[in-house]
Amino acid sequence: MNKFLKLLLGAGLFLLEQDHLTKNKRDRATRQINDFRDEASRKYDAAADRVGRASRALRGEDNHAFGNALRLATGIGVGIGVGVLLAPANGQQTRRAIAAKAQELGERLRKQMFPISRRASAAANAD
């Protein structure tokens, strides 16, 4: 009788363990199916959106030129406004500073280029 009770207890534990494993497998399979369904739905939605945009473009209904031009003009206007507000000096002073920097850069370039041009002209005269 003792062996029979041990056998029944072991069989019950085995069945409970199998039920637990089966439930885990079932849950994992359900999650995988749900993930697959969600991914398929996302891809379908993306494809449908692309087809819709393509069909609107082919019919000529997808023209954003006016909106893009308006955004460009707004960006230019905002840029000019911010530049005027944040300018460190007035226009005349800024132009003078730019001219002085350009002249300084030109002088440095001439100093670096003249030795090369003198060698080139000396070599041309020697021939």
C-alpha cells in the first residue's frame, strides 16, 4: 500500500509539473503569435501608407510646393530677425570689420605667394 501511495503521489506531481510546463509553452507561443501579428500589422500599415502616397502623387494631388516655399520664406525671415536682434554692432561697423579682415587675409596670402612667384619668374628669366 505504501508503494501504491508513492506511485500515486509521484504521478500527481508529474502531471502537475507537465501542466506547468505546458502552460509556459502555451504562453510563450501566444506571445510569439501576438508579436508576429503586431509586426505584420505594422508592415501592412506602412505599405498601405506608401501605396496611398504614391497614388496621390500619380494623380497630382500630392503637391507640397506652396507649403515648402512658405516654410522657406518663414525660415529666412526668422533668420534675418534673429541676426538683426543679436548683431554685436550696427551695419557700418560690421562692414568695416569684414573689410579689414578681408584686407588682412589678402596681405597674408600675398606674403606667402610672392616668394613662390619670384622663384618662378627668376626661373623663367634664366631659361
